[in-house]
Amino acid sequence: DRQTQDREKMHPVHALFACLFGIASSLPAVPVTTDSSNAANDTLLNSWPMIMSHDSATGYIELEPPGVKAWSKTQSVGFGGQLACGARAFDLRPTFDGSKVIMHHGIVLVHHTVHDAVKEIVTWSASNPDEFVLLFVSDFHGANCSDETRSVLEALGVKVISECSVFHKMTLGDAKSMGKLPGGGSALAAFGCTIERYDPSIECYGHDEQGKAYVCYEGTAAYPMGRLWSYLDNVTKTAPGPDEELGMAQAHWQTSSASIISGLEHLSSILKDESRAGVNNLVAQKLAEGKFPYLNFLELDNVCDHGLDVLKALRARTADSIIQ
């Protein structure tokens, strides 16, 4: 899975950063239908669809060199902005630097504290008490990072779950009760406990079986888009069992050294690749058509590009299934 392939060793993306840019390795909401109905609360949490922002902390990246920023920044805004754009789950990767818990995308440090980022969630939740937010926390960097991160989250009133069996048979209502925040709303932090379903072959740039180059937003887009849709069809075709962990479907492009070089040649970026290909907009359309039937975490890049359309489609489909 991605945790072993994309995190425990230096990913080709980050190796390329180090080569190209000399980086040293170191360690108000828009109204949308809420999830407050009794029927929704009876839904198993691993079957409740939520938009997860991919590498959520990168919305705070501002001061990195342009090339590094372009190929590490997967979100355009911070946590509060991502919530306003439809995110209800966050991919949080902490680093303890010896004095405070910040965040990272591989070797690229995000110099914004977990406390300040998660405080935005707590503040938003107080104004949106019917909503549930989940933090998927993984890829801890630095000595005692897990314990330090837990302390930060618990100080903000966010309950941490690291024993994955706690999620077995958990409903949305259970999660909201367990994660009730002192100021209103609810949020939980899962330390792991998520099946990531990482597929490194889903890239915007590459070559097909005949060796023909493709780009996800040009005349050759049919091939990479087809691979993305096939992947999503495959990972969402079966309902999870009640004792399965939380599950992710990654509706975004993966990157490698080769694909980043191609992206640089096209003067692109992670954010531009998503918007040029129209991934989030097309995902919203396919959801409205009934595609991808069994979703839990739908992970997106650039969530503020059509994220609310995706959320609307998810909530409309959920409402239809409840009525039926």
C-alpha cells in the first residue's frame, strides 16, 4: 500500500526534488446538506462517503522554490478553506521538529503547526454542529512524533483512535458521539486504520503500451483518464464488511520522477494538472450518474476546484439511498 511504497522510503518525487532543487532531507462554510439524519447516522462509518483532501497540509506551503511548490502543493488553501470547499476528511502527515509538531509532504516540510491547522477544524465545527470530520494521521516523522501529535490533538478536544478494531461496526452516529467536540460538532483522529489503495500507475504523463506519450489534458487524455476511471471503478465496486478498516479511493494523479519532468516541460503543477484535466468536475458528474457505488474516503487534489460539486453529488446519492 502507499504507506510502505510512498512513505517509508524516499519517493521518486522527493528524490527528484533533492536532485533538481538541492533540498536537504530533514526531519465561512457554504451551505450543503448535512449528515444529521437518523438514517445517515446508522450508516457504517466505513461506508459513509467523505471527501478527503490529499496531503492536506500542503495548502499552507508558500515559501518553497517555485518548482518545489508546484510539485508538492496539492491543495490551494488551508484546512478551514478546504472544509468550505467540501472536504470532510484530512490526510495529515506530522513532523516533530524537537519543539513543535508541524507537517510535511515527504522531505518538504510544511512550516505550519498541527495545532493551528486543526484549530481551524475545531472552529469550523462549532459553526457546523451536524457535520463530522475525520483526520487520517500517518507517516510520523521525528522522535516521539506520534505521542507529541496525540498530545496536540487531545489538547484541542479531538479524540485519537489508534486501536483499529474500535472502528469495526462503528456507525456515523457512533463516530459523532465519540468525537463530540467541547464547542460543538464532532471530529476524530485515526492513527492509520485506513486501507489506502495506492496505484502508482495513475499518472497524468507517461507512455501507453505501444510507447506513445500521453498527457492527461491534451489530445491523448483518453488513455490516462481511462486508467483513472478503471481504477476508481475497481476499488469502489464492493461494499466493505462491518469489520473492515476505513477505506480510500484516490481520485487524483500520482507522481514519479519521470512524470514531474514531463510536467515541468509543460509548465504545469499538481494543481494545474487537476484543473486542466478537469478531474474533480468529471468525478462529480460520474457520481451524479451513479458511478463508484461504494465509497468511504474519496481523496482529491485541489479540493477547491469543484469540491462542492463533488460533495453535493455524494450527499444527493446518500439521500437517495436512505429514502430507498
